Amino acid sequence: MSETNVAVNQGKSERAIIIGGGIGGLLAAKVLSEYYNEVLIVDKDDLPEKPENRAGTPQDNQPHRLTPRGGMIMNRLFPGFNDELLAQGAPSSLNKTAHLSNPYGSHAMPNSENEATFSRALLEWVFRERVKGIANVQVLPKQDVIGLLTNTERTIITGISIRDRGQSRQQKTLTADLVLDSSGRSSKLVTWLQELGYTVPKPDILKVSLGYSTRHYQIPPHIADKWDVIRVDGNPNKKEFTGVFSIVENNRAEVLLWNAGGNYPATKAQEFEQTVAQLADPLIAEVVKELEPLTSPRSYRITELFRHHFESMERWPSGLLVMGDALCNFDPIYGLGMTMAAIQVDMLDNCLSEQRTNPKASFEQNILQRLQDVIEPAWWLNCVSDLQWSGVEYEGQPMVGIDFAQKYFNVYLQQATVKRDFEQILLYWGVNSLLFSPALMMNQQMVSSILADASTADKQWFTDFLQKEGQSLETYLASLPSFSEASFVSFSPES
């Protein structure tokens, strides 16, 4: 058992440092404040005193939406935060319509939940205000973290070195019992570990070359009162753009265009509007005709997504953890980033609670493994979806079942859409938003039922696939990931 774990086992440790003050860092601060006497959040930005975008999150301008799973965890950590968003002017989704279109058709669903729809800047500000009210949490803005502090043997992380981003450029050190890297895609953790003599395995990489463009509009009340969200999914085989229309605070509508494989959406207003008009479903274009543009389209591009495997390292220093996009990041179009941050923080809370009551050695490595358990279904689903697009490539540990799942999910979605089977649609949506386990869609009974109603051509595809694999459907499904170590909500049509 390492020195840094002793205090955790006996009660509250002295100090934890969180690198990064984004959504994940703020959620982690709430959890760590229950286990440490002092929690310091160190962020490179000058944090705004009101809901505003900040330089350290270039994706702020793009739409953000919470899934039910993420919302449940966040509400446990910050009870009533949804009401605060509404009080700050975020519109409610209650009794508004969600129109969802895919290559097989569309369906509209009324929303019976009083959920706030918001910008990332507003959500982050609400959480930051909550964290400011926690007595043992302090935020240190405008600080660059330039390295890790260790003991002589470099086996224990004892703090960090920071440099002020102001005119002074002053450097100083901060000691800690735990350092948690939640700094996102810009994390320097791999470099720091290598400088300390640790061998870091290559990450899994999904070469996506994906791009977003988002334009903001002023929205009149008669439209704002009708729509919750309009989503038009493009067909990968036709390289069609995906479009999303949503509404946030200050009577603003957001229209997003997305594509992967290097087919980037336009950033010039006229070309952007032309692409919106060419979406597979014309509804977004029809709505936009009644809106007044507030901004030019702004782009956000990601070359690749990565998943680190720190849990497989032979050595890992005590007193160090990592989570969020610094550990594994996802295609934002699926809305899993904030949800995964919440799920990982929830897992951290469970691990700290267990360590307090039943202390074990290799505490940090155990957490890293359990974080991988909850990451696995999200990463797998992301790969299933993005690898359908021409130009997207994967490098890393073998991914099982991708081709089968791509074909099966499309057949499943086609049947659910054409039949307007609400229960099937709910399950499909819930699986892809991490509410329900993918195993609920991939079991023998469900797959057999879907394939029984498939077209002759689709049935032949699965027959040929299984013959090539040399397995029956039952044995092949048994070889797929079970995701049994990740926690989900039990499924029922009323979930």
C-alpha cells in the first residue's frame, strides 16, 4: 500500500489537485471534496464570472446536450441544477417536439420532461457557482501546469509545478496527496510520465477527420415554443451531412452540420445555408427560413480520437489519476462527452468509498481499470458508428463485432423506424446514449427476432457473414463484448 493511500483509508486526506476546470473537473471536485480536506482546481483559463465561452474550450460554440444518464448523475452531485439552468433563461423541453430523422424515415416525439436546453458555457457556469460554494474547494485560474512532482524514486506523485499565465510568469509548486488530470484532449500526461521514466503504451486511435460547423440564430417565440430538437442523420454510404437544430438560452437557436472522413462542412454563410437546404430531411431548412442569423458559421475539427490504456502499464505512480478526454475522447456528435465524464466521476466516487471502508493496495491502478470498464461500451459504440464513414480508420487493440454490429444496428433501426415501434426506438436510443447496455440489443432472442423480419438480402448478408466466421449465431453473439463490468439502467418501455 502506497503512502498516498494511508490517509484515504483512515479518513480524509489532506489535499487533492484537479488539473482542468471544465465539466469533468467540476464534477470531480464535488466528489473529492468529500474525501479530502482541501481540493484545488488548477485551470489555464481566466474563468468568467458569468456564462461565457472561454479560450480553453474551443468546442464551446458547438451544441451540447445532456443524456438522461449524465443528467441523473449530475443531479445527484448537484441537486436541482436543472432548475438553476431554467432560472438563468435556459428554455425547457417540456411539451415540445423532438423530430428525429434517419436514412429509413423519421418520427416525432413529444417531450414530457421539464429539461433545460443550454449552452456549454451556461452549464459550466452553474456548476462552477456550485463548486465555489464548497468550503474546501478552491479554484486557481490562469495557471499552466508544467510538470509533476515526485518522490526521489519517482514512484509517488507528490504534486505539480505551475506557472502563472499573467505578466509575472511566476513559477511555484503545489503539493498534494492526489493529482487528477482532467485537462481534456490537451493533456500532457503522456509526456510527463515518459519524462519520469515510465513506458506508456500506444493508445487506440480512431482516425476520424471529422468536422463541425455551427451557426446561431435569433428564434421567434412561436418556433421556440414548438421544437425541442430536430436531428437529421446523414447516410454514410452517400456521404450526406448530419444536421442538428436545437435551442438554448437568450432566444438563440443553434444549427450544426457534421461529417466525418475529411468531408468538412462549410464555414461561409452562403455555402452553410446551401448545405442545410440539401439535408436528407428538409425540416431544418424550413425552420431556418424564419430565423435571423446572429453569427457566421464557426468550425471545430478533430483529426483523431484516442483511448489510452494506462491500466495496462507495468508501473504506475501512486497519487495520480486521469479521466475524461485526457483518458479517452469521443465524437461529440453522439453527445457522450459530458455523460462519460459524469459516469467516470460516479465510478471514482464508488472507488473512493470502497477504499475508505475496505482499503486495498494498487488503489490507483484499480480505478484506472474500472474506468476502462465504463469507457468500453462508449468507445465500442463510437467505433461502430464512425467506421461506417469512408475515410475513417482504426488503429489499436482488436475491436470485436464492429462489422456485425454496423449491419445489425442499421437493420434494427430500419425496422423500428418503418414499423414506428416506439419500444424498439427507445431501446436503440437508450443504448446509443449509454442508458441501457448494448447487450440488450445483441442477445440471441432479440437478434433472431430482428433477423426473422429482415429482407432477403439482409438475411443473406448475415448468413454469409456467419459462414465466413465459421460460427453459429449463438456462438458468435457469445463472443461479443458483454460490457458486464459497466453499469446501466434496467430497460423497460417506461424507462
